[in-house]
Amino acid sequence: MLRMVLFGVPHLYIGTNDLSKVITGRSLALLAYLAVTGKAQDRAILADLLWDNLPEAQAKKNLRYVLYDLRQAIGDHLLVSRPTIAFNRQGHYWLDVEVFSAYLHTEEPKANVELYKEVLDLHHGEFLHGFYIQDAPIFEEWLAARRRQFHTQAVDGLHLLAQEYLAQRKYEVGLHLTQRLLTLEPWNEEAHRQQMRLLAYSGRRSAALAQYEACCRALATEYSAEPLFETTQLYAEIKAGRFTKVSARHGELTQTFHNPLAATQLSIAQPGPVAKPRPTTQVNWDAIPVPPRLFGRTQELTRLEQWISIESCRLLSLSGIGGQGKSALAAEVVRRLADRAEDQPVGRQRPRSSKTAAVSQPFDAIFWCSLAGLTSFSQLIAYWWRWCGVLAGLTDLEYLAQDTPLEEQLAYLLSYLRQQRCLLVLD
């Protein structure tokens, strides 16, 4: 079997024979290009790829020499005809970049977390690290593009996996991944925010605050810029102890919600006859941006609260060009709705029958979901399920099999949410 490791310093093997010192220079460039593109390539294009500075006849002659040496080394792994050359994808081979790219393109961390991590570990260095050939600008341009492509896939995959470990409360593994992310991109704010959340949830508040300072330094060094509002907001939330407060509420919920597996309906446990707790709206505060002071938005805020609380509107949309403050406006509405629940008199009954009574009916739960980084509807459903699991006091959602059809997942989710009054915000 031909085994090709092209991440990091390239290594090539056939069986136990190391070909790394045999296939070098333009031979390696030709093999890598054919294997990664996976298509039959015209000889004229390949000659131009590797010898851009030479006349066409001389370039094609050089290509024949390189091709001869390469076929001597790997034999039938190349398919050669008079007009074209191709890598034999029907042969017995293993190519790390192919496994890496194909798996990350089709799978998500929730499918198999450990396998997803193993695939990400294949990217232990940049594509063809340290490899360079002179006087081949077209190949160098292709090489740079592939390096950017694989780097981006690795960064996106690490983000998703770190978020999955955060949802599973495996903070130490998540911290290892975010540190790896910051090694790849010290200026990556999302990685800094993930690191801050993981540190805060694992009880290292001081380290989480220090991570913000590290983020500020990295951004100043790389871009002469300050952190985004979302990053500063997260810092303020951690400093104010918001994460501790949210974690405590989640812990209380373990005793007041039923497991969806154990009962056909999810309901809030009835309070005992002695103490009647104050109604509390469960909110994932760590995901909600802290809005700046709003000026001139009184009319909009009043209208939104009217539609939501009094008219019981089921669907609202805030639209407009970027930067107008839509997220800030929605976040302020969420805070007002959550504060309304805190202001409810202790022991007051929540009427659910009439439209007028909806004024005094607070939400049981408010969930803010940023669509940034979500590439499919199935990811959104999985994100919502993780949140429902936190509300129900569950560490995972084993009651839904991994191969459960998306339609069935959605049906379960809607059935769950109908048992309580919920507000879902898609940002």
C-alpha cells in the first residue's frame, strides 16, 4: 500500500519502504498535485505548473524525466496516457489530507467525538511543511491555496469540537483544543472566547479573566485593534460572576424537571405547601450580547414587548443592514422579559387561558442562539437539544440515537418545547 503523509514534513511509504528521500523536489510536487486534485491532468498544464519559465518543449521533456522516476518508485499508482496523467484512486493507498478533508466535510463532532478528534489530529502541521521548489510560481500559488484551505478546515473543526466538549462539560479536553487553536491563530477571538468560557465553567475565573487580557494583547499586536463587543461582553459577564449564577440555576433544575425518557410529558414539579419559589426564567446569558446604552429605541422596545407579552405573537423578525443594532435591541428585550419574571409576586399563579392574561405570564426559558458558525439545520437542532439537556439536568442526550432522522429529532424537540413557555432567539 502507498501511504502518503502530506501534513507537516511529507513522508511517503510503500509497505515498509520509506520513499521520502527518493521522491523529492518536482517529483513530490507532481505526486502531491495529482493525488490532491484527484483528476486526470493534461501534460501541457503539468509542464506549465512545474516549469513556468521554460519553453513548452523543454518543460514537457523535463516532465517526462520526472514522470519516469516517479513511476519507478510507485508503479501502478499513476495512470499515464499520451495526453494526460492521473493518480490511480482505485489503487491501494492512504492519503492523510484526503481523509481529513472528506471526513470534516461530511461529519460533525456529535456523530463520533473521538473519531472527529483523531481526524483533526492528522493536521499536525501545515500542508507540505517546508516544501519549496524554485521557479514554479503556479505551483507555489496552488500550494499556498491548499495550505489556506486545510488550515481553515482545521480551525473550523477545532471550534466545533471545542464547543461539543463544552456542551458535554469536558472542560479539560476543550481547553487543550482551544489552546491548539490559539497556537494556529493567536489572534482568533472566537478561540479566546471559547477558552474563557471553558476556564470559567471549570472554576478558574481568574484565568478566564487573564485570557481576555491575552486576547487584547494578541489583537493589538496583529491588527492594532481592540476586542469585539461580544468578547468584552463575555469578560464583563465572567467578572460579574454571571457564569457561576447560571451554573447554579442549571444545578437546581436537575431536581425540578423530569427526564423526557422517564415520562411522556415534561412538566415543572409542583412546589411544596410550605415554600413557594419565585418564578425564574432560565436564560443562557453567556451567549447573549450585552447591549450598549440604547438611545431613541423606546418606541421599538415598547412595540416588541407589546407584540410578545400582550398579543402573544408567535414569530417576530428584526431586519435591516448590518450594524444598526438589531442584536442589541433583541438582547435588551430579552433582559426586560427575564426581569419581568423576577418581579413576579411569590406564589402568583400563571394564567394560561386568555389572551389578556399573557401580560403577566413570563417565559419559563429563553434561549439565544447565534447562527454564526452553524452551517446546517441539523447543527441548529443539535445545538437546541444540548440546551434542552442542560435545562433538564442531563449531561448528554442518549435518548436520541445518533442515526435518528432529522424530522424525528425536530418532532421530539417541538414536543419538548410545547410543555413550557419558551422564547427562541435566532441571531
